[in-house]
Amino acid sequence: MAGSSARPRSNGIEPRHAIACGYAHSLALRNDGTVVAWGAVDALPAIRVPAGLTSVTAIAAGYSHSLALKSNGTVVAWGSGSGTNLPAGLTDVTAIATENPPGVRL
């Protein structure tokens, strides 16, 4: 609408710091260090953010899994598939990433 100052609906994810997209799910990192996830019913394991997940500084979304880097250098993984198998004792991590889902080119 021309001249309107109305803001679009945010669906509870604003303000956001980062967005990540997987095959059938998406993540938003909020400015307060919490994560919001949404997606298709088939992506249910990947959109169930672990309870109490806070102090997140970066997010990544894989084909059917999600990753969160916490401010203490640890990584939290959830969802399904091999992307949730993190090495024991993984600490002092500074960045995270996932591969593009099959068929997705950036």
C-alpha cells in the first residue's frame, strides 16, 4: 500500500540476526541468541529446536539436520541423518557450515 507505514507480520522471529535454509526447513537466529525453526512436516526432526538452546552465535541448516554454534565454542546438532553425528569433545569451534542440499546451487 502506497504511503503505508504498516510493517509486515514477523511470525515471532523478528528481530533476526541470521537465516539458514535446508532442504525442507529454515532457521532464524534471533538477536537474543535463540533459534526459531519452521518447515514441512517431513522436516519435523530438523525443526524441533532443542529446549533451552541459548547463546547461539551462528546457525546452519543441512538437508535434514540443523546446527547451532554457541558462544562458548560448542556446537549443538539436531534433526536426522549423518549431520547430527558430531565428534566427541568438539570445542573451540569458530564457524559452522553445511553442504547445499542435492540439486541446490548457489
